[in-house]
Amino acid sequence: MDTSTINIAERVKDARRDAKLTQTELGKRIGKSKQWVSELERGNIKLSFEMAISISNACNKTTEFFCH
């Protein structure tokens, strides 16, 4: 797992927590399972651009939030 994957995984978790969503709630909003969200937050799944848009919309963040 490279450093950029870890940073994105942390950003997803931060965005979800800022939005006060559980993994299950975020998963429902983006059409994924709780397990998928968990794997993403642990850096085991790479975030696609399309999914970054879905997550940013669900968490009221810009897509740029995931790039820093």
C-alpha cells in the first residue's frame, strides 16, 4: 500500500466522521456495503474518481478534499 492510498483512506474516514455518518450510512448513500467502506478506509481499495465524487457529495466535501 503506498502513501497516497493511506492518505486517501484517512481522508475518506475524516469526511465520513465530519458528516457524522457511520460506515453503514455512508455505504447506503453511495450504493456500497459497510464492508466496502471499511476496506476503503483501511486502504485496501483504491478510490476511483467516480466514487470520490459520490463520497464527496454524501459527506458535503469537495473532491479536492481527497487530494490533499
